[in-house]
Amino acid sequence: MISEEEARARILDTIKPLPERAVPLAQALGCFAAQGYFARLPLHVFDNSAMDGYAVVARACKKRARLRVTGEQPAGRDRQLRVSPGEAVRIFTGAPMPAGADAIVMQEDVTRDGDEIVINVDVDLGDFVRRRGCDLAEGQRILAKGERLRAATIALLASQGIGDLTVGGEVNAAIISTGDELVKAGEKLEPGEIYESNSALLNALLQRCGVAVNLVEHCRDERESLREAIKRGMKNHILIISGGVSVGEHDLVKDALRELGAEVDIWRVAIKPGKPFLFGRMQQSKPSPQSSQRSARSRSREADTKARSKGAVASSGCCFIFGLPGNPVSAFVTFLQFVRPAILKMMGAINLDLPQLPARLTVDLTNEGDRAHYIRGKLEHGKFSPVGRQESHALFGLSQSNAFLRLGLGQSFRADEIVDVQIWD
Ligand code: AMP
Ligand code: MG
């Protein structure tokens, strides 16, 4: 058994980011920038009005001043108007400031009288003018390499006229759930059987990371069918196998992987829940000399098939295999602590950690065991309280939780202490 820190470090040392790719901005949500982006335009792009009103010269605009309206500037093409003292230009939100104007009077603050207006307020220099570059300077960084594309960042890039951008690669995945006792939704439960829930859990977690799930299979605890399922799953960047990684006679995953030629780098980690966690990899075989002598026609047919099987790994690629314990909470914890950071690294992210927040603990907690313990609980109004049974099968408690508190070996916390919790919702 190795420590959780060592397991994570070994996984992240093994995994490398996928090659970057160009995507249209509209498909970039949740991706990670493969390079830094810098403003090529200031924001605002030009001085403009923040209100519907009148563009004026502030110093010639005392309360009760009467001004002649000499033109109109809507948002859109600059009409190159000019304002002199004693004049005003009718203007609308987002319209370019006429030359000479240095303030806007809101339309609510004037009385219109034919071609003239009377100002009903004191006007100060710069009132309701949005200055060129006041929000963002040309050359300022707008997105760092490895940063996640969020809705607002996408809007900012769009405001720069950027239509495509370079992001980290897309990860694709297969999920295999194992166990003779497992039954699919819609089928009848016989005595001793349970409904299979881990593939739904893992599918949801993978989707939240932005992973394309290409294959979801259930497999009985049977050597041959497990080997066949694994072979199919290994055509993806990552393969997640749930169950069958523990020490019982029906836990066949480790042997099946080895029989297929996969390397098992990690098995059993000092984490609670989740001890039987496994990490391995399978180098996809390089094309053999024989295959390179095949006719150009058969090669091009193969390339065509590959191109159609969306996102399948290149034949020279590597599939990373995560064996998660079958107990649902163990699968959840090990996914978030080991699989998620690995996926994020493949996708080109810089920050691989779950977000953390400080919280006031509501109870005393001590870890007397020999593994780091992830307590599931609810973070609400700045307070963290453990929820439900802290056992690896307790799916209901997990479903009511939104945060982890990690208790290291021998670590104790007192009620009312401020602790850092990891959040996932
Ligand atoms: P295993 O890791 O295969 O020994 O399974 C440990 C526990 O998790 C057993 O109680 C299984 O019935 C349960 N389990 C395993 N796989 C699943 C699954 N896909 N969905 C729900 N429960 C599971
Ligand atoms: Mg099992």
C-alpha cells in the first residue's frame, strides 16, 4: 500500500497533456487554453456614451442651461459629429462620443423644447462617458495558458473578434462496471442482485470534466468476457473499471490487465474510502513490419474507419487504466482524488485540485486509522457538518453532501475550528 500523495504524484508523472487543437469559440466551454491570450483591442474600443441622452461640453452646462440640439448619433457607424459650448448632440448607449463633447446628460435629466434642451442637473466632466480602455488595456492578458474557458471568458474573447482558439486535447473514455450481482435499470431484480449505479456515477463525473464517454459496458466476473471488455475499452485515452479490484477470488481485474500485457503501476492506496484503487497503462501496439507492407488500399480503408470512430486513440497511443473499488462512495472519492486530476492534466489544465473553501467545523473529528480519510459532508452557510454514514457503500449520505474534509493520518479537528474543505458541486 502506498500513500495517497505518492499515488497521485506517480499518476501525474506518468500522464502527459494530449496534443492541442483548434476549436471554434462556441465549442470551447470547459476546455483549457493551450496558450496565453492578450487583448488586441482595448475595452471600450472607443469613447462612447453609457446612457441614452445628450452629449455636451461639461463646462458650458450649468443647471438650467439651454442648449441647441445640432445632430443625432445612434450606436453604430461614427457620424463624425462635433459639439461646441451651447450645443448638444442627441446620443444613445454605446454610440461614439462626438468630437468636443466630454459628458453625457441622461435624457431623464433634460426637458426637450423643440430643437433645444434645458438641463435640469449639474453636469460634471466625464459624466456617463465610457472611456476607451477603461475596462481593459491593449496587450493586457485575458486568458492564461491552462485556464478553463468559462462563459464570461468566452464572451471576452468574442469581444476581441476571436473566433477560434487553441485548447488542450479532448479526452475520451470507456467505463466498465464489473460484478455478477449487478443488474441494469429496467431489468427485474432477483434475490441477491442490486441495480448497477457506478457507471451512471462515473459517466456523470466524466461528463462534468468534459470527457467524451465512448463506451459504457457491464461485465460479469468472468475472465474471458472481462478480457474482451477491457480490450474494447482500451481503445480510449482512459479506461475506468469499477469493482473487481479488491482481494477476493472474484476480483479479476488486476490479473486480466496483466494477461493482456498492461502494466499495473499502482494497486492499493492508503485512502479511506478507496483502498483497492488501481492504476495501470497499456501501450497500444505499434504497427508491425507486416502491417506496414499491406497495400495502400487497405491502409487507407483503415484510416477511414479510424477517422469515423470519433476520438479513438491513435494506434501508437497509451490507454491509462483506473480500477476503482465497486463501493459507490469509494468510486466517487477515488475518481475525484486520482482520475479527475489526471484527466485535467491530459486536457491541458494547470490547476488540478478541487476548489477549497474555509468552513467552521460543527463536530469533533479524529482519524485514528492508517489511511487518509475523506469525510463527506455538507458545506452550508460557512459551516461543514459530516452527513450520513461514513462508510464506503453509503450512497444516500453522499448524495446529500457537497464537500470533503480530508483527515490526514492521526489528524484531529475540534468543533468550531476553521478547516479547509474541498467542494465538488
Ligand atoms: P467489489 O469492489 O467488486 O468487491 O464491490 C464492492 C461492493 O460494491 C459490493 O457490495 C458490490 O455489490 C458493490 N458494487 C460493485 N460495483 C457496483 C456498481 N457498478 N454499482 C453499484 N454497486 C456496485
Ligand atoms: Mg465485484
